[in-house]
Amino acid sequence: MRNFTNVHDIGDLKAAVAEALEVKKDRYAYGHLGHNKTMLMIFFNSSLRTRLSTQKAAMNLGMNTMVLDINQGAWKLETERGVVMDGDKPEHLLEAVPVMGCYCDIIGVRSFAQFASKEDDYSEKILNQFIDYSGRPVVSMEAATRHPLQSFADLITIEEHKEKPRPKVVMTWAPHPRSLPQAVPNSFAEWMNETDYDFVITHPEGYELDPQFVGRAKVEYDQKKALEGADFVYAKNWAAYQDPNYGKIINTDRSWTVGKEHMALTNNAQFMHCLPVRRNMIVTDDVIEGPRSLVIPEAANREISAQVVLKRILESL
């Protein structure tokens, strides 16, 4: 594997999950792979789980790690071609990226959607510049349209905790006070569509995702109907995708907040969320703290998903 940006890069999902479970049994069994290798992790946006889990995964594999926070510990970077650089950005990404590649063996990049232009966001301009110009394998640590490390961890978690071969998995929109990217729901849908799960997406009208990610999923606008018989409930907010409301909040209906009455409609479902979560906006305290909440095991599996990805890249170097 050269780069990791979406579900298709990981190959057969059953094999990937099996490998993840083996890695989880002994996280240090492959420490020789990263000897004298360095991972550079570049953050254009804030991070807690991604930063810590990916760095830990690299260290488990024997790698050196370096972390660079753009706009905080480095020069502000210009990303547009043809611009007259007379503002507050003294360095261009087109010079910075190949320089970064000189200092490492693998690059991880985290860069969210900006919501200024759907075309720019969905073309993955920043991530693709690293792929095109760094000369190094690139791992997406969340981009404008996908968060594959999270989705891989989500899949591992479902496989570990499912109580029947083909569970019903429901991804439900929930309200949020800020406009959030579609990366996590896009990516979760993309990965779920590669399984044989019964997968349903529920959201208010106007929050339809890009059809390429919705895929074969059933879309249900009635949240309560969607939750009936669910084995897993994955709650997540996202801003509108469809024009002319791209990146906007068009609904704040608190009845979509996942609470006990919602979970009572399910098949004693297990609750999932990528974190961080706004309590009593996305989910109520009693649900996220309840015995069927998987948010902590799910977060712990971020280390495992990252380690499988890095292991495969190291094996291909």
C-alpha cells in the first residue's frame, strides 16, 4: 500500500479486520519494520485522538515521529497557485511539501473542509498536493471529504461487538451549534457500504450527502422509523452538502438528539460516536455513559487502525 485515503486503499475488509485483531494481540510484534524510519504528522486542524493514536501506532512499529502544527508552530502556508503572496503567508505549500518529504519516510496529513468552495473541498486540494509533491507515502488523518482511519476503527469496533452476523447499523444526523464537515459521515458510509451490513442513514431533509458516499445505503427521513431494530447507532452531525446551502446549518431540531427514548426503539443497540461529542446536543448523558456505549473502545481502536495502515506501508517500502 502506497497511500491511505479511502476504503479502497485497504483492500479486502475481512483480511484487514483480521490483521487488526492480530496486531491488537501484540502491538509490538512488528517493531522492526519502523527501525530508523520517521513519520511526520502535519496538522492544519486541531486533534486529540488522531494525534495521539497515530503517534502511538508509529511508535509501536519502532518509528521516530515528528509533529508539525501548521499556523501554530510553523509558517503559515499559501495553498493557492498564482496568488501574489503579499499577505500573512510567507511560504507556499509547493515548496514546503517537498522539503517536508526530505525529512521523513511517511507523511500523515490532517486538513478539514473549509466550506469556502465545495469544488475545492471535494477535490481534496491540500491532501493531493502532499501526494503529488512530497515523494513519500501519505496517510489521511482526516481530509475534507473522508476520515478513513476513523472509519477503519469503527469497522473494527463493530466486528468486535456485533452479536449477529449481519447487524443493522444506523447512522443518524444530530444537531450541533457549529457547521461540521461531511468527512466522518461520508467515510463511515463508504466503509459500511463495503460490508454486508444492513446500513441505514437518517437525517432531516436538506442534509443529503454526496450520492457517491450514500451508495447503496437506505436513506430514511423519519429517524424513529430508521432506528427500529438497529443493532448499532452511530450519531454524527454534518453541515448541508447540497447547494445553495453547502456548509450551512439549516436545522437545529433537538428532537434528533439521541436519548433513551431513541435507543428504546432499537434492538438494544450499542451507541457509537467518533468523539469529541457535544453532550445533550448529539447524545444525552445517560446514553453515552450507559452500558451499551462503545465510544471509548471505538476511540481505543484508532491506535489499531493506524497501526495496520502504517504496517502495510512500511512493508511496501
